[in-house]
Amino acid sequence: MTRFNIDRIRYLIGEINSAFYKLEKIRKISKEEFLKSQEKIDSSKYNLIIIIEGAIDICNHIVARAGGRAPTDYGDCFAILGELEILSPELVEKLKKMAKFRNLLVHLYWKVDNQRVFNIIQKDINDIKLFLLAIKRFINQSER
């Protein structure tokens, strides 16, 4: 019997990948075009929330099933995956920043700098892909 809910993890990965697909279209436009389009800005923010929330949900599930201490906040969940040597220290720090950005998007959305959203989509969002690779590798190793 598996200790992880593989169906749940697959579902969350699917949601993350679906949101990535939508952001890939937006990544192709210029910063100027992005900043002029409230629709693209809003879509980007929403899809970033889906991506980050999905990663946090996966993180919480793995931590709950793999052991370790209880996380104190969303960023700390990624730190625990680092402590369990599932994630590299560099990736942990990037994902902790992503979790803080999620809080800004959800709770202080009116303070979000749209240029920052554009920059995250262009540069930082690939950190989630690295997270997914690490999770898949960990699950495959632990299910053997």
C-alpha cells in the first residue's frame, strides 16, 4: 500500500500544468503589451495562485505522509522538504519566496506590482517545474 495519495498528487500536478499552459501564451507577449492588458494581468495572477497553491498542497501532503515536523506556514513546508533532502537548499529559498508572493496575491492583491507579476512569469515560474521534478523523483524512489 502506498503512503502517498498518488491520485491526488497527479490531479494537483495536472492543475499546475494546465495553469502553466495558460501562462505560456502570456509569456510570449512583451512587457508593454502585458501591462496594457488588464485581462492578461488578471489571468496571470489567477494562474499563479493556482500554480503556487497546487505546489503548497503537494508539499503539505508529502510532509504529512513522509514525516518531519509540522510546518509553521506555507514557506516552512518547503523548508521541511529541504530538511528531508527532497529539495535543494536553493530551490527551498525560491519556493519560500513564491509562497510569500502567493500571500500577497491572495491577501493584498491591490498592492501587487504588475511588473513583478510579469517578471515572475518570465523568470521565476520555472522553479515550480523544478519542484515537480523533485517531487516525482521522490515519489518514484519511495514507492519502490
